[in-house]
Amino acid sequence: MAAGLEEAFGAAGEFGGAQRRLTALLVLLQVYVACQSVLVVLVGAVPQYRVERMAPAAGGAQRVRFMSNFTSIVTEWYLIEQEAYKVSLASSLFFAGLLIGNITFGPLSDKLGRKPVYISGSLTNLMFAVGIAVYALLGYYVREWRYLALVSNTLGVIFFFLSFMLPESPRWLYSQGKTAEAEDVMQYIALGNGKERLNLKLKPSTGTLRKDESPPGILHLIKHPVLRWRTVILMYIWYVCSFVYYGLTLNAGELGGNLYLNVALYGLVEVPAFPLCMFFIEKSWSGRRKTMMWFLIFAGFACIFTMFLQKNAGLLLSPTLLALCGKMMVSAAFNIAYIYTSELYPTVLRNAGLGVCSMSCRFAGILAPFVPTMKSLSPSVPFVVFGISGLSAGFLTFLLPETLNKPIAESIEELQSPKYRVLKDEKANQLEENT
């Protein structure tokens, strides 16, 4: 029988065993992604050291003695003082690679499909946080930096081969008019869910563009005033989320105390952020906008207040605790940003909007590693920079509209039409009366 894609999913199973196994693979991938993102925190860690002057007979030369039980690229090539910038540069180059990947593989995913491009992709933020803690555990047991880098990258090889188990997205295949291939994937899903072979044939797709028709792209984000200002604000919010998130994470190696415990805590502190933000964004009295705004503002204040505390003030009043609170808040805001942004753009421009915002994240990642080095001016300077960034992004969020329980525009015309805005307000009022 001829069926639409949604009917086919219903017959094959919306989220059965096959989807759960594939999702598990994608979720575990985040452990590897997290290890790569924070690799430099341990591989580039700066241990305590002492500069010793040699005897006069040696010409007044100096020798650096590192006092630690681990190695890093710092101890290998003496990347201290005037050479310290190279550690931050190594981390920045990693994020520059992500930026190139974002620009290159984002558009390719619409042309070649989701599966081939996925090998540079990621899925959930929660497992990313767990991955940071896993990396800290690896670093605790593997103290030689070359072996640590080898172990961390071995996971990537494993996931590379496991990636060939992933089928292509049937929705993407169907949207490209490849109905026969989409049918094969649906059969694969059905069999994986323990169902019998499906007796169905997908209806021809009517959603593909004509050969002489180009899909809406980035230029439409600039062309239309509503989308232009919305995009500028969202790009800055995403920039700040990434800037503060990675800046605080990379700064874990600069804090006092146990290096590996600090790194693990900077990952695990994100775990409660996810249920917190999911709780607040669904409440009518908070919604998406207010929740993200307050999380960013609280993150900013948490960072700024560290300048008023002393390192030896105890756990409850330590800069480390406030920094961890700031990390949790900005993690929650970052998670909301994905949901909120997708609802602020019409369907035809959602991928373009998310792509532009994601690019601004990569620029922030390039700059973030250099902020912790500003501690040479004053230990509180990096936190003040993160704090001001968080506060400014939080206040700018107030300029965006709320999207909770409001219809999402399908096209640019719907977003701009007075009829759509009236319908949007009426539906919001109706939902508020019902609740």
C-alpha cells in the first residue's frame, strides 16, 4: 500500500529497539568529542616549577625544574613564560578546525546526507559533560601526555568503524526524492524493532525543490529585518555561551587543588543543569526567554563575584565553587539556546539560522583558550571577562520574543504577516486560559 513517511514510521516503530541502539551509539560518541574538546586541559597542564640558576662557570644559564608526577607538552618543550601562549594556540587551532568543519560539512549534510557527514558530528550535551569527567579519570591513571592523547584518540577510531552501522536518515532520503532508499531504511528499522517485513510503498515526495529553484539560505537572514536583528542577537548569545563554557572548562587547570578532581567537577556540574533547564522552559511563568536570560545573568554574577573571594576562604566561599556554579548556569543556557533558536526561525530557514549561530560558537572557542592566560594581570581578570560577557548576553535575551506554546512559522511570509502574529497571540492566550 502507498503510505506517507509518518505512516511508514508508525508501521516500522517510532522509537523501538533499532532506534535505541543507534541513539546509544550517537550518545556514546559524545564521550569521545568531550575528550577531544578538553584534551589540552591535561595534555597542556602547567605544573609547579622552579627556575634554578646554574653555577657561574656555566655562564649564568638557568634550568627549569618541574615539580609534578605527570608530563605535558609544557614539560616536554618548556612552554612557560614567553612560550606559554603556544598552549592556548594549540587549543584555539582545535576550535578553528571545528569552525572549518562547521562551514564545510554543514552544507554537505544537506547535499550528501546525514550519515556520511555525521563522522564529524555530535548529539547530546549531557554525555558531553560525562565525557569530561571520563577524560579526567583517564588523566588520573595515564600521567604521560603522549599515552593520554593516544588513549583518548583510540575512542575515535572505534567510533569511526561503528559509524558504518548507521543507516541514512529516511527523512532526508525522502526529502531528496529517494523513496526507494527511504523504503529500504524503513524496512531495516522495522526488522530491528522485531516487526515483520513491511508491505508498503512510500508515496512520491512532493517537498523537493525544482531544479531551477534554490532553497532559502543565509542571505535571507540578512535580507529580512525581523530575522536580521534576531540573528545578530542570537549569534552573540551563542558566542557568549561558548566563550564562557569553554573558557571556564579550560580554566579548570588554572585553579588550585587537585587538577583531575577540578576537571571532573567541571564536567559533572553540568549534569543537574539539564533537568533544571528542561523544567523551567516548560513553565508558563518562565518559558524559554526568561529562563535563558536568568541563567546567563546568574552565570555572569557567579563569575564576577569570584574576585571578592580568597582562595583559602574554605569550600563554601571559594572562587572554585562560584566558578562551578557559573559553569552549571551557562551549560543550562547553552542547552536552552538550541531549543529556543530552532523555534525562533521559520522552518525553511531553521538550518541556516542554527548553522550561523553554530559558527559564532566556533569563533568563541578560538578566543576562549587565551582568556585564562590573562591571570598574569590579576587572578580575577578571566572571571571578570566571563562575567561581563554573561551579563550582556542575558540582558540582550530580553529583546527576543517568547516561543513557549506559540505556533512556529513555516515560512518567512508567515513570520512577517499580521495574520500570523494575531494567530500567535490568540493561541498563546488560549493556552494560558486552559492552564
